[in-house]
Amino acid sequence: MYWTLELASYLSDAPWPATKEELIDYAIRTGAPMEVVENLQEIEDEGDMYESIDEIWPDYPSEEDYLWNEDEY
């Protein structure tokens, strides 16, 4: 399983919180690339609800990862 920013962006508007099956259904309905569906299928699932993409891909960059000062703009 591998994630990139481009692949993860297909889940940015997903209906969080969601189960693995709901995320797979969402990815298929929205026309996400097969890599997204395959990555979701590889998740070891115990029926958990996922609150955000961070729980699926812990390395997903957050706003804190970008080094800019919003007050300057």
C-alpha cells in the first residue's frame, strides 16, 4: 500500500467518519483511480470508524507541516 498526496486528495471530501466499506464505495462513486480503491482494500479492518485520512495515512501532511505565517498574507 502506498499513498501520495494526489491519491489521498480523492478522499479529502469523503464523508468522515466512515468505515472501510464506506470509503471504498465513496472512492468508486467519485471516480477515484483504482490505486485509491486498492489501497483502501489493503487496510486491515476490524469494523473501525475512521475519523480522517490521518488514521489511514499517518504521514498525511497537515496545515502545521507547511512553513508559512498566515498573518503575513
